[in-house]
Amino acid sequence: MSPADEVLRPMLRTVETIIDEESLRARLDAGERLRIKYGVDLTAPDLHLGHAVNLWLMRHLQDHGHTVVFLLGDTTTRVGDPTGRSRTRPVLGEEEIARNGQAFLEQVSLVLRTEPELLEVRRNSEWYGPMGVSEMLSLFSLTTHAQLMARDMFRDRVAQGREIALHELAYPVLQGYDSVAMDSDLTIVGSDQLFNEMMGRHYQQRLGRRPQAVMTTVITPGLDGGAKQSKSLRNYVALTDAPGEKLGKVMSLPDALVGTWASAYTDLPDERVAEIAAAAEAGGAPARDAKLDLAAAIVSRYHGADAAARARAQFLAVFSAGAAPEEIADLELDPAGADRDAASLSGSGPGGVRIPALELLGRARPELSRSAARRLLAQGAVRVDGAVVTDPEAILEVADGALLRTGRRSWTRVRLVPGPERGGAAR
């Protein structure tokens, strides 16, 4: 097996395409130490399993001695990546950009190795900050309007009569030039970023540099089986989720996606992935066990085998024996009824706060519509300290520490937190 095969073969399960594969293989066979570009805009620092597909490929390359150059796009964040957007995106302030940058660093460290020789952290303000107008115009002169308008999302906006701001047209230019400034040899991205990274190759070639290779990776459906994982759709497993939360979320995955997720999000051997996929397709108890195996493999990858075993045992205790989970989110309520977010709180009784059942459910599960919350109540799927609640208008007296269970997998613990006007700490 050649050095290139040794590096690339384990990656191919989640790689969709490799641009300039021949050159990449030549560099690997020659024993070159590659610089791998990983750039993020500092908008929403909530990385999930879908993002981690690329991170694990980079980790694999780090294990072979290559360096990941983690680019915090503090300048390009102010421009705003137009990818997949039908409207211009709002621009963030400097403080929020700085906070998001720190959060990104903490999250990628859950996967990437952080030794200085294997992880280099850069910010593109390093080169865009001192860049003058004449240099920027010279950079723009290397790209034509036709090249930029070849991007499908720009063409779609024009066809729909929607505006394209000038700074959005500049975004692919800036992301492309990042590859020059970072001396990138390889970048690993989702297919939605291919246009911008091909711009990187364009600028490297025009400026006399060796162009980077580009890998694109598979995009996997979210927990709901529809679109890719997304915070707005609440169909994702976050890297920062606790072990039990990760396992519980994966257990909500449709059986038909178990094999797909096992292939994309675990390091299980191909043979084991095939076994899990076949068991999931069989349905019934084999499908449940296959999903448990998948969920445990995902938890083990991030938290270790012991944490996975504990999460699995806790899940079975909760959903087979009816026990409460160890990790339960808190819901803070003001016992004085002064919570400005819930005008329907009716003051406190001797045992806690008094609140309508529908209001309590809405506070614990804000993602539910009122009609969905009413359905849960009608189905007897809502319990407060074990007591079933079905009437949405019922006034509940909820004590500090009360356990609210909504559906099979959602638990919340009520915490009474006095409001500031009663001498308590503000939330």
C-alpha cells in the first residue's frame, strides 16, 4: 500500500469528491507535511455531528503528522457568508464575534488534537486588517462578474428579483484569498462550500502558488429524516451535548437512517456498520438494539466507552423501567409570580408557584406549538411528579424540584428562583 493509500483509504467512507486527487496523492507519497485549511465564520458556535464529519477527517490527517490551520473568520464574519441564503444576513458586533471564536475553539478541541505542531490558529483579520484599498482592488481585478454569477444561489436571487449586496459578492473572493494567505494545501468542506474553495484554487494559481486540493464530504439527514442537521430545525446532536443527551437524541432517529448515521458518524468497521444497518431494517427489537449500538458508538467516540455504557444503562432504566434520568435540564420559575416572561403565573401558594398546565408545558418545551402541546396533554403524555395532567387550563401548584415529564424522552426539573425585586438574584 502506498503512503497516499494508507492516508486516504480510511477517509473515503465520508468523502464525496476529491478535486485534484492526483496532486494530493503525489504530495502524500512524497512525504510532504500538509497544511489543511479549516475555516469558520463566527456566527453560531454550535457544532454538531454533521460538522464533525470534516473534523474527524482532519483528526485522521493530524494523526499522520499533518497540520490543521484553524481559521477564525473574524473579518469575513462581518461580511456574512451568503451560502444558502435568500436574503442578506445581519452583521455581528465585535464582542459577539470574539465570544463565538472562543466557543468554536473549545468545541473543535473535542475532536482535533491541539499540539502546536498539529493545530495552528489564525484569524483572517491578520491579512485583511492591514490590507489597503489598492491591494484589495488588485485582488478583485483577478475575478470577473461572470465567475461570481456562476454561483447558483446568486443566479437564484436574481431570478427571484432579490437584491445581492456588493459585500456578498465579495465574500467568495475573501474566502478564496484566505487559502493564499494560509498557504493551504488541502481543505475539507461540505459541498455547499465548494464554490468558495474553488475560488481559493483560482487565486492560488493566479498568484503563482500551488493550488490546494479540495475534499467534499457527504451530507447526512438530520434526526427527523428530512434536511441536514440544523439548529433552527432542532434536528441535530450537538458536540457539547452530555453523553445521556447524545444517546437519547440518537434513539429518536428513524430506523431507515441508522445505517447512514453509523457510516458517517462512527468509527465502527464497515462490517459492523453493515450489520447494524441490516438489523435496523429488520424492525422490532433488532432495530431498537441496532439503534442502541449506534448511539453508544457515537457517545463512546466523544466521551469514552465507560460514559457510553453508563448512558446506555441509564437510557434502558428510564425508558424500560420508568426511572428518571440522571441529567435533567432546569426550568427556572419566579415563586413571587414576577417572572416577566410569564404573565400567567398566578402567584405562589404554600407549596410553590401556581401556573396553568399549558403555560408550564410551553415554558419547558418552547419548540412546541400550542396545538402540539395540547395534543401531548390530551394524550396523557405530561406528568408532574408522576401525576398525569391532561387539562391544559388546570392550575398546577408546582414545588421547587418538581419533575416535569413530557413525552417519553423529555424531562425538566423546576427550580424556583426569586426575582430581583424580592431580593433574589436576577436570572
